[in-house]
Amino acid sequence: MLSLGICFLHRKTWSNLNWGWQIGIDLLHRRMPTIFEKICQGEIPARFVHQDDLCVCFHDVTPQAPIHLLLIPRKAIPRVEQANAEDQALLGHLLLTAGEIARQQGFADTGFRIVINNGADGGETVPHLHIHILAGRKLSWPPG
Ligand code: AMP
């Protein structure tokens, strides 16, 4: 009887510990929305050139070329290596959309550059996957 009681108590303590641990992990994963999530949700204004169910594209606020657009997925993927197999179609959609935007905005023929700054060394400042689309001038290579 005593051992049954101890066993019950032990299981209850363990399940409480597990529950607390799960909450801790959930809190760790909960993060502040990025500026790009706020743009997607319409909380911060942007000059949109394209919006669909999966992504949005808008003018960069600090343009580095005559045309500087940011194309971002609505899904908050922080960066490329945090995308997974489920995101395969979404990543393909982003590239196809970049081409479509280039045609629609009239710079497909003169050329453009697409850039993803990834992580600290890559120059990323907003942890929400985004494709820079730069056009309207001859861009140099290699990048700085
Ligand atoms: P990255 O440095 O690759 O992470 O790119 C972030 C880009 O977001 C920079 O080019 C910024 O100029 C741009 N940016 C930051 N805030 C805004 C905003 N509110 N609207 C448009 N572009 C923004």
C-alpha cells in the first residue's frame, strides 16, 4: 500500500515536472513578432507591389538601388536553414513570384539581382526570411 502511494506520488511529481518543462519550452519558442510579420498583418504600413496567400512584396524603406523590393513569405521562417521540407513549395513560390514581379514592374529585361542575407555574417538584420530584389542600375560584383 505504502509503495503504491509512493509510486503514485512519484508519477504525479514527474508529470508536474514534465508539464513545467513543456511550458518552459513553449515560452522559449514564443517570440516577439518581427517588423515583417507586422507588415504582413497590416500593423505597419508598406508600399506593396504584390500580395498573395503565401507572400508579400513591398519597397525597402532604405533602397540600395533605384528599385529595391523585399519579398517575404507570410509564414515567419527566420532564415533559410530553418526552413524545412514542408516549405519546399513555398520557397519555390518565392522565386517564381520574384520573376513575375520583375516582369510586371518592367525590369525583367534589363536585369536584376536577388539577394538573401542570412545570419550575422550574411548581413541579416530582420530574422524573417526575405529576398531583396534590386534593379534599375548596373550592380557591381563581388558584393562587399
Ligand atoms: P536584411 O539586412 O537583409 O535583414 O534586410 C532588412 C531590410 O529591411 C533592410 O534593407 C531594411 O532597409 C528593410 N526594412 C526595415 N524596416 C523596414 C520597413 N518598415 N519597411 C520596409 N523595409 C524595411
